[in-house]
Amino acid sequence: MAGEVYWCDDWGQEPEDKKIISKEVIARLKEAPKLVPIYAYRYIPMVLDKNPPVISIHDIDIIYYGENLEDYFNIEFGKKTQDAIRFQNITPIPFWSDIM
């Protein structure tokens, strides 16, 4: 798993030992906000934000897929394109935003 996740610079210097990387990523994942499935590869993180973003996770491809649930529906059903997301409006989500 850790070999497939990019090391985030905010986590400090990347260890050279792959086993240490793996343990660190697993520990961080355990502390990360849980994800509530919406549809297929789309999830909402369980955070205190009133309008959390929708995250799309497919294998190691992790992206924002909506500024919030309403925005996600507009994107999913063709009223807006994914590249029109205003990323500056998204509050970073611990762990998940780091590895995007």
C-alpha cells in the first residue's frame, strides 16, 4: 500500500525504509476521517465541516469530485464539469487532502 501512496512533504522527510513508510501510512490512515460511500468511487469524509467535499477514490487515483454534496450532484449529472470545482473553497481534509 505505502508504495502506491505518494509521501506528503508535510509529513516530514520520507524514510528510506519501505517498511517504515508502510507503517507510517497505515497509522495515518487509521487516524484519517472515515469515508461515507455515496456512489461507486465517491465518498464524503466524516468531518465537522457543514459542507464537506466529495472525494473520488479509485485505486491510487484520489481527487476532489465536488466542493460539497450539491456540487457533486451537479458534476455527476452533467450540470457542471469536474474541472470547474473551486478548490479554494474546499477545507482540507486530514490525510485525504495530503495524498491528492
